[in-house]
Amino acid sequence: MKLNKYTSALLLAGVCFAGQAVADNDRYIIQVDNNSKGIIKALAKQAGAELHVDGDGFFAATFSGKDLEHVKGLMNNPHVKAIEVDYKRTAMGLYNDDLGDPMTKQITPYAVYQSQANQVTFNPNAGMKVCIIDSGLDASNPDFIWGNITGDNDSGTGNWNENGGPHGTHVAGTIGAADNNFGVIGMAPGVNMHIIKVFNAEGWGYSSDLAHAANLCSAAGANIISMSLGGGGSNTTESNAFASFTAAGGLVVAAAGNDGNDVRSYPAGYPSVMMIGANDNNDQIADFSQYPSCLSGRGKQAKEDETICVEVTAGGVDTLSTYPAGMATTASMTVDGAAFASSSMENEGNASGSLYFMGTAEATDNAANGKVCLIDRGTISFHDKVANCEASGGIGAIIVNNEAGMLYGTLGDTNTTTIPAVGAAFEDRTALMSASSATINIGTADYGFMSGTSMATPAVSGMAALVWSNFPECTGTEIRNALKATARDSGAAGKDVHFGYGIVQAADAVTYLTANGCAGGDNGGDNGGGDSSITLSASGYKSRGNKYVDLNWQNAGTSSVDIYRDGNKIVTTANDNSYTDTISGKGGGSFAYQVCEQGSTTTCSTTQTVVF
């Protein structure tokens, strides 16, 4: 499996940061009232800090050589609300293998068919806009309606329409590549997109960058935020930013992570964010897709909360999408005039001629002179097989897998061969063995393959835009619920930690909303017995020995609402969509909240759990 330098760096970054719990580069977020921000920024500078992101109600700063407790001591001021670690967020592309040739015709990725997106027509007049927080969208790729795309640069990352690696361009293509007879087609072809470039040249950014980006997405009028990124540790600044976007009617979608374990990655782990896992084209869960528990709290206090674990999955293995122009490698193969799938191994070029079977090519064979070698996998290395073909006068090589599926491979770091070599699927071996001629080609392309929950996330983001464009009166939470209610069950029977409710089905979601309206029916996604017409987000933080929980809700129909904590009503308050609950006492704990229409115990939000 071939990893380019960029993808390898991302994979290593994901491993290093998945469980990180200390400040990266001694960088912290300071929460402060905007009216007092100037004073606190001056105080930070006096303490030797380097200032970075200047957000709404916070700023980020580096305090070289100082840990969190030291910084809290330096910034002890009544205007400071909280100080927390500014965690790194890394792009989650796992690996990419290039195959196929979409340069001359439009190709529909398998996830489009698997998730029924081809059965739904995107409504461009609905005004849907997807905000992509990633590494930028390179303007060199022609497969976009560029008049529908805007963007913001983040500090130190460069222009939003210049790539910081192929990751962001690949993600954007899955969401909104145009329907234009070449390249690929996105889930919501031509959808309006707003691009925010948060990753630097090394492929990472900070949680403060994401919080600031969420505000920029709101300012740009986005309906959906799509994030194929993540890292260890949570903080309230980041959580509050996405909770506010959701409470305002938006939908936030993020990748579960690519370490193949049960670690919870953020921002996907926040309740206001829809966590996405990845499956392959055989409806199997990807072995790299993370699967955190849905339990919130510990021991007897533990409660099921589906908003902190995988909710649905989509295709994320060997996903074909857009690249910056010429940055991908593509392979094509025709045998007796018929096209066959192939994978690029090494050596750009074209070879066309008679097909000669060399067995496992363990030795030279003069009968291969001037021909394309057909070679079985096994016994010796790929490199030695191709070298023996070339030494025999062969002009190209096709290596066929010896197990089900496509052969992905390289000829190694010390490759000495020059003829083009491609991999082929075991399922095609019989047809290849009976053929008489072949043409193979390896060249650069504007399209390539990647794998990861990074690729599944934009698939769901694009499908959400696709479905939502047909029901623009709905809220993001209602679209989220509809996608869960209609997901096709896979893996273990019923909801499970790997697939959540299953693989997203766009056409079924449209049918469901047509029949039930935005509020939907019994979608199985109600984690607290509430009425999904009332949406609630809850974010907790500590200050001066007390615990605080900010509650934000929408769609309650009475002038006042009842707020419940752990099943007990704590207050009746005006229906102004927000309330802050104060909990005195030291220590941690888990607290479950619901908002109900005044006097009702049935017209309520789902339960949202906050853990300290």
C-alpha cells in the first residue's frame, strides 16, 4: 500500500496527537469578555506571550516553557473566564492509492451509489452552503463551479485557494465536484462552499483555529460545517463554538478518527457534532475507523449518549476525488479493447502490445520480448518480477493479485526498473489469462484516491446538503436525525459503536422527511425520550470553584420553558433560547439536561449530558 510523503506525515501526526493531553508548543486559549480583551492581551504580552488567534470572546497565545497551571497564575485576573489547552487538530487522511483515469470522462465514486445519492436531485436554489475547514481548495482543479466558492485564510496558512497538500481539495470534491462530464461528481454537485484554511504546511492547526473558523462559517452564511480532522482532548472554547452553530440551526459533521481504536477524537466527540465512521465498498467497517463508547460518565453515573460516538458511516476506503492539478498519479488498463480496473505501481509511461503470461516471473523469459508481461503475485518481490520482465525485453507489466480484491503495491525504495507496472484484481485473472493484447498507462492526473474517516465525513456532509436542499425549512438537527433514522443497518444487528445507525441512505432520508416532515417520526435517535422538534445543546465549564452549564435550545412553542437536571425541574424560565445553570461544589460529575415546553413532560428536547 503506497503512502506518499504528505499522507505518511498525516498518519504519524494522527498517532502522535490522538491521546495528547498537554499543550502543544505551550499554546493556550484565554476566554475573556470582549470589552476587556485589550487589557488581558496586554497582560499576556507583559508575561512574554506570543498572540495568535483573536476570536469572539477568546484569544490564543503561546507562553514559551510554561505549563497550564503556570499560565493560570500569570493570567490571574477577574476579567479572565477560563484558560485551557489549545490542542492541535490534524488532518485525517490515512493513505491514498491512485487508480482509474477520470481525466476524459466523469466517474461516479462508489459511495454515491452505496448511499443512494444518485437517486436524489440537488436543488441549487435552496441556498445550501457547506463550510469546509481543512487545508484549502486548490484553484488549479477545473472540476468545481468556482463562482459558487468563497473562502477565508487563517493566520500563517496562506491563501485558501492554494493547497496545503491534497487533503482539502480531495474533501471538497467529494462534497461538491461539478456534474460536467469529466472528473468526478460530488454528493451535492456544484453546492455553494466556503473554504477555511486552518492547516499549516506541516498539516496541523489548533482547536482555537477551529473555534474561530466556526464563527467565520457562521458569518459566511453556512448551513453545514465539515471537518475531516481531529485530535486528543476537549475544551469549552471549541465545544461552545460548534454548539452555538448547531443551536442556530446548523449541522456540524466531523471525522471519528483513523487509529482503529475506541479513543474519542475531538471535535467529533462533542455532542453538537455528528461523528462519522468509514466503511468500504463491501459494506464492511474500515479497519482504521475509530469507535468510541457511547457512555458518558463513570460507574453508576454512566449514561448512554449517542451524540458522543459514531452516529452513521459512509464510504471512506479508496475514495476517488479531486486533487490539485497534476499532483495525483493515475493508471489505466485495456485488455482486448475492454477497460479493466488497475492500480498504479511505478514508472510513468505507456505500453501497448501482445500479452504474455510469465507465471510468477521468477526468471527471465525471452518469449516476453516486446510484449506486456502478465504476472501472478507470489514467491518473489514485485520489483524482481518487473525487473525480470524488463530484462526479458518486456515493455510493461501487469501483476495480478493472488487473493480477492485489487493489488496495491510499489516496487520499493530502490526501484531500478523503467517500464510501467500496474496491479490488477484477482477477480479479473481469468479474463486476463484468455486475452491476447493489453495497453497500460501510468501518468499524472487531477484525481486520485484516499482513504480515511476524512473521506467518509465529506460524503455525509455532501449528502446532508443534498437532502437538506429538498427540505430547506428544516434545521440541521432535523436533517441529522433523518439521516440516522434512515441509515441502512450494517455490522452487528441494530445500533453499534462501529456503524452507529448504519450507512447513510440519501433517498430513504428524502422519503422519510416527505412522509413525516422535518420533525420526523420515531427515528431511534432520541437518546433521552424527548421530542426532536426541540433541539438542545449543553456545554460545561468551571470557574472559581463552581461548575457552569450553558444551555441553548430552539423550537419550543411556549413563552416559558421548564429546564430539568437529572430528571428534576430546576427552573421555569423565559423561552429566549438560552440559560446558564450554576452548580456549586467541588469535584466532577455527570449532569443530564432536558428542556420542555412549560407544563409538559412529553414535548421535550433529547437529553444532553455534560461531564466535568
